[in-house]
Amino acid sequence: MNFSSLSIKHPVPAILLFIMLTVMGLLSFKSMLVQESPDIEFPFITVSISLPGASPSQLETEVARKVENSIASIADIRHIYTTVSDGAVTSTIEFRLEKDLAEAMNDVHDAVNRVRSDLPAEVRDPIYGKASTSGQPILTYTVKSDQLDEEALSWFVDNNVFKALLSVPGVGRIGRVGGVNREVLVELDPARMAALNVSAADISRQLQRVQQEAPGGKADISGARQSLRTIGTVGNVTEIAALQMALPDGRTIRLDQVAKVSDGVGERTAITLLDGKPVVGFEITRSKGSGEITVADAVRKAIHTLNEKEPHVKISEAFNNVDAVEENYAGSMSLLYEGAILAVLVVWIFLRDWRATLVAAAALPLSIIPTFLAMNYLGFTLNGVTLLSLALVIGILVDDAIVEIENIVRHLRMGKTPYQAALEAADEIGLAVVATTFTLIAVFLPTAFMSGIVGKYFKQFGWTAAIAVAASLVVARLLTPMMAAYLLKPIVHPKKDSRLMGKYLALATWCLQNRVKTTIMAAAFFIGSLALIPFLPTGFIPPTDRGQTQVTLELPPGSTLAETRASAEQARQLLMKNKDVDQVYSAIGGDEARRATLTVMLKDHPQRTRKQTEVDIELRQMLTQLPGLRVTVGAGGNGEELQLLLSGDDPQALSAVTQAVEREIRTIPGLGNITSSISLVRPEIIVAPNFAKAADLGVTAAAIGETLRVATAGDYDQSLAKLNLPERQIPIRVRLPEAARQDMSVLERLSVPGKNGNVPLRSVADLRFDSGPARIDRIDRNRRVIIHVELNGHELGEVLAKVNELPNLKNLPPNVKRGELGDAEVMQELFSGFGLAMLTGVLCVYMVLVLLFKGFLQPVTILAALPLSIGGAFAALLITRSSFSMPSLIGLLMLMGIAVKNSILLVEYAIVARRDHGLSRFDALIDACHKRAQPIVMTTIAMGAGMLPIALGLGADASFRAPMAIAVIGGLVTSTFLSLLVIPVVFTYIDDLLAWGKRKFGHKHADASVQAVISKMKSAEVQH
């Protein structure tokens, strides 16, 4: 059925269809979320097990290995990553993509439960989690007050702020940063403890037994049912101090006889500074299925309300990751508008008819708006991937309409009426339009089925592009001819060929008359294109410019929180000397007191002329003034660092190889900081029991460990007694005062329980200074080390190639292996995935063309345009010093469809001219060049104009989009120019091959008569 003819004769159904699609598309667009990236759940399950106070060596032996061995039996596991730090073990299990995450979570839960009884009794219950793109904080706030102290301000955040914000739709999690926790401190007096022969564990245990409520069952007194409760709690610090403690030997003492009891704060583990001033902060993370902008707007309204309700507290936004999303969205939408306007302008320049321009321009909104309807139905959002896809195809969407309207105008210039011209032109061009659209779909759609993590991102990319292109086909076949039939006016004066057209036809004639020379020149161009590849730097994703960067400081093991704060302040003062730095937010301590993360906010672009990568390079140079620190500059995003993974079961060999490789990497010029996760040695105090004396006095190692733990850090959090207040419980922590914990002799005099009473620790154990690993990293049940190499503006592929040539990496010992990790691993996955997608796309394009042209050889003519497009793309990347990376690959993918499209327009008309007009092969090809050169050039320029704002870096951060647009525009120039000259020559060779086949094997075995098949196809389409 000829839908174009049907639409021209009966326009009302088509008009109603597009009115309905437009209304529903606009409603879908309004309801779609705006996100930075699609909501993706990665195939990772994390298990966190904590045992406060335990050393990494102990946890590796008693927890990590047992858990890993049990988990390793689960099917479909790729890798097991484990990090063992002070008091905590975190295992991350990476599964294959096909593994169902709910099933994976259950399998991991069961595996850990199987060994739960083999783990130390004191370990806390494991915590399980998943990894997704929605797990990063989007807003960070600071809280200040002139009336509240730090503890009250911390409780205000934990209570008031959390209550107000957790009810906001889309808020997934809130975490306080910095501040302190209120505690009742029971600080033991070592001298009195020794005089009364009391152990710290006795006091802590007895306090826990006394200060509690206990259920007491039921009673029936006076004919009524009562519940029994034992309430042994007291209500304030004074009453706690007056509590009588029963000791194991039968004596009783008041608590304040051996300890000072005070209402204070727990030991500080983290400090938050904004421009050097202490603040209490909190971070907000969105939930899955919500958008950053929507959540941020709702949170800001709630914060505004809270500020009005609590005037004595000022809550201020420190920094966010939402502005970049808003800028990206606004920039993407403006690029769509600019690209559309430029594409329409190109149409007007060529046709010089506002009516024809209006008909072609209508294709853009009527293709994109229905696409939003399909995206919403598929659950897609307006994120960086889908907006990139729409920006890519904006120039393509008007192509079909341009081809249709140009052909209709050409028929009008023959003296036909608009109605007649629309009918005949739409019928004539129909096969070419359908073929070009289906080849573009065949190019884009395979990317939606790429494997790996990259494939999860490109699912929405491939589907969005394919749907938009399909929508443009519907517009071009239903709406464009119908609008042209009723809006265009007859053309009285036919248009004469321009001087440029005459020169082109002369050049095309020369090429057809000199086929061998033309073929040799085309082959030389293709070989020259391939010769450009070694000169192109390869990378993964170009570094982005988000207006903020991070500086991570790491002090030697054993450093105190105060020392880390001092170093962080020195770093901040150096950073503020940089003219592009606006503000510094410092998060000091946390899991490790020796680490600090400084979030550096840069000035906005009008005030900052340099790129973020250039600022990072300068910051690295400035921070070299800080001695004794490991400094890392960069937000840890893609394209900023190279990660090398070394693993083995021999820690000493692994350490030696790592240090040797680090030394060699430092010989590569131009790199930033080179650090590794090799286990640094931390200072420890080793308590070694004298087993003979301990056995004689009835002292166990467990009793010694419990006494030391309670005296120095307090009991485990779950074992602490609590002070009940109306809205919360305050932990009561028993331990030595800070001054006593700094004296080794005090520790030696601590009393430990024995069979005949308490005895001094020094009588049953020796205390000495020693050292042990500060952190242990493992992969697949072996030790691992990650070497971090800051690229410092260099391309990932370039640095990786140099690193691979290092002697120590090429000659690793047998017990040390190298693995892939980070950007290098994803880059390899990306290149292989895109290579497969491109091959699949070419195969799909070929099959589509075989089905449309009913032959196996003529599609080869059309595919011959593919090698002619890459030369321009490579040359454009080389001239603009862009890397061969993910955006460049996307550009090459798009070029495949565009180059094929131009060939289809030429070959299809050459076949029609020979069949319908009885022209010779030479005349048919020249006529095809004459008739189809203008629409090919028009669509090429419209497409290039649509991408020009992206290539120029206009709008939002263009670090990702610009290389893609540059590759497309460069490839467009060469593919269009060479296709118009080389494809006719290739057509003659294929036609000669067909003729030889007919002579050699007869008509039965030759390529099915293309002319007859086309006639049948056209007659079937014309039926109405």
C-alpha cells in the first residue's frame, strides 16, 4: 500500500494521528524525569562485616578468608574484591550481567550465613548492599548557629533535619558529616582502680547489668491482668555516679569512687570545615527512580521552610552535583533548538521557498515529540545518554523530509501541479527514503544490545536514536507529501543548473571515463585514512569540566586527627592562592583519621577561562610543597587516572614488584602523582601473654583483650549501657581518660580478672611496640595492589601503551599476576563492544538492502561508501587534537548510516533511470548524479549545521560531545564528496560483474534481475 498517496488523497487521518501523537508526546515530556545518567543497578553486591578494634591481619585470617571461600562457591561470579581495614571487612562481589541481582543477593546472604558460626562471636551482623548510579550525594549542606554548641547542632541535624527531609519525595538517604555524638563518659581513675583492685571490664559489665529495663512477665492481681517490668534505669548523670557497683569478690563501691562521670561527647572521629571554619554538614542522596533536579528543588523548599521555622539555625548549601545536571539539560535542549534552526536555515538557502521550508521544518518537532512518548513508555528519562542521542539525530530527522520536499520541488519545476508533483515525487522517492531510514535504524539499534556495563548505558542510546529516526520516516511518508500537496504553489520558471553543478557533472563524467584511476585514488585515500590511526591518541572518556574537583590527602599510618586537620588546612591555604578556586570544603577523618578529602569549588566559566584539567595540573604542582603526604588531585571521574592491578599470594613478592613498577612509572615524563594501595605499616602495641603465669593465675587471653578494649576504647557499641531520654538513648561509655591512654605504664598496671581475683596486667603479659599492615586489599582470594597513575592531561591509551612497555611489567615473577581495572578495563570492553556493534550494524544494513533491492551485489555498491567516510573523521580528530575515544566511536557509528544513505539515493535512482527511462548505464548514472546531488548535499549540510554548535563547544560542557560532532562533520565532508564521485564507478564494476554472471551462469544463477524486481516493488507500492 502506498501510504503517501493515501495520505495525500485523505489528509484528515494523518492530521489527527499527528495531533494525537504531539499531545501525548508533550504530556510524556512534561512527566519525564531529568537525570544525570540512567538508573542502572550494577552487578555488584557488597558485604560489610565489622569487629571494632580488630587489626587488618586478624580480620584477614578470621573473617575475610572464610567469607571469601564460602562466597566463591556461588555461580556466575566474575571477581571478589575485599578490603580489610582497622575493624572492618568489606567484600564486593562482581557478578556476570545475566545474573539476577535479587538471586545474587540471596546467594551471598546464604553463603555468609553458612560461615557465620565460624566467625568471631563479637562480630556485628553483616550489612548487605547494592551498587547503582543513584548512590552518590547530590546536595551537601552546612549548619551553623550562634546559640547551639556543636553537640546540640549535631543532634539538630540528626533529629530535626532528618525528620524534615526524609519525608521529601525522592530523598533516599541523608548522612551527617562531621559533628559529635553525645555520650555519658565514665572516665576511670587508674590509681583508685589499682588501689581497690577493680578491672575496667568489671565496671562496664556491672553498669550494663544495673542500667537497664527488663520484661517481667504477667500477673493477675485483684482480678486484673498486669504486665511486669523491671525498671533499673536512672534519669541523669548524678544518679549514674551514685550507683552502687557489686564487684566479683562480693564488695560494693559507688561508681564515683573509681571514676569521673560526666555528660559530654564521644571521641571525635571526623571534622568538617568550610573555608577553614568548623561546621556540621549533611549529604543528601536521591532514591532510585527520582531525578536530581526534582529532588533538589523539593529539598531546597524544605530547607527554606526549616530555616524560617528555626531562625536560630542557618542551613546553607555548600556545594551540589545538581547544577551540572541542570546545565547539561539546558545546554542539550538549547543545542537541539540551535541545531534545528540551522538545519531549517539550510533548507531555505537551497530551496528559497518559505512554504517548502515550512514543510521540511515541520518534520523536526513532529519526529522528536512522538519520540518522548515512546521513551516514556519504555521507562527512559531525560538523561545524558538520551539527550546525547537526540542531539546526534537532530540533523538526521530532517533528512527524509528534505529528500521528499526537494524531489517534489523538482517535479514542480517540470510544470506539474503541487498535488500531482507530490503524488509522483513521493512515489518515485519512496524506496530510497525507506531504505535510508531502515539502514540508520540498523546502525543505531545494535548499540542497544551491547554487552557489559557500557551496554547498560547504551541501551537507552540505541533505542532513542532508532525510535526518533523511525518517527522521521512516518513524518516523511505521511505528512511531508500531504503538506506539500496542499501548501506549495506551482513553479512557473524552471530552475537552471548552477555553475557548480556543471563542474560536478564534468568531474563525475571524468571519473566514469577513468574508472581505474578513480579506484586507485579512492583506495589510496582509504589506505591513507588507516595510516592516520597510529597518530590518534586513544582514550576512554574525555575529562569533564563540572566546576569542582577534589584533593585527597593521606598521612602516614598512626597520624592523629589533629595532624590530619593541620595538613588539610595547609593544603587549603595553598589551594586558595589559585585564582580559579572559589571555595574549599574539607571532610577530615571518618573511617580513617589519617585521610582528608577537600572538595574544591571552581569559579564559574565567565570568571574562569581555563579548563578543569588545566586547573588540576596547576593544583598538583602547588601541592608538591606539602611534605610527607600522598596527594591525589581529581574527582576520580573517567579519563583522570590509570589504574594498574597486581595480585598474588606472596605479600613480600607483591610489595617488591609494586615498588619496582612505581619507580619505573615515575620515569615517564609529564604524569601526575603515582600512588599505590600497597599496605603501609602502622604502629601497634603488642600484648603478649606469658602463658605459664597466665595459666597459673587463671587469666585468659580473652580476659586480657576485653580489659584492654574497655579501658582504651570502651565496650562494643551494642554492649554499652544506655541513658534513656525522651527522644533518644545516650550511650554510657566506660574507659580511661585520654591522658592515661597515652602512658604505657598505666596500661601495664591495669587489673585483669583471674581465678583468685584481679591481677596486674604486667604480671601475666608483656607489652611492646611493633608494627602491622594498615590495610589489606584482596582480589579473588589473593592479595592485590592497585597503582594509581594521574594522567595529568595525557590520554589514557597513550599512557597505557608506555606503561605496558616497562621491563618489570613485561617480566613479572610467576607468583604475581597483572589484571585489568578501572578505565583501562572499561576502555577495552568499550572498543570490543563498539566493534561488534559496528560489524552487526554493517551486517544488518546489508541484509536490509538485500531485502529492499532483492539482490546480493548491488548492496555492495552502497556499502562501498563506508571506507570513504573514516578518512575525514580521523583527519578532523587529528587537526582538533581530539582523542579516539567513546564519543569518537559514536560519531563513526553515525557516519556509517549517513554514508550509506547518500549511496542509496544515487544507486536507487540510477536503477530507476535505466529501468523506467531506458537510459544507458552511463547516462543513468550521470542523470542520478544530476538529480540526487542537491538532496545529498542539502542533507549533508543540514546534518553538519545541526552538529556545528556541538563541535564549537557551545552550550553545556562540550568535553564529551565535541569529539563526536567533530568526527561526524569531518566524515561528512569526505564521505559526501567521494560518494558522489566514487559510488557511480563502483556501480559500474558491480554491474559488469552482474553481466559477467549472466553470461557465465545464465539468468537463473545471476543476481536476480534488479530492474525487474524494482519494477515489481514499485508497482506494488503504487497500488492504491
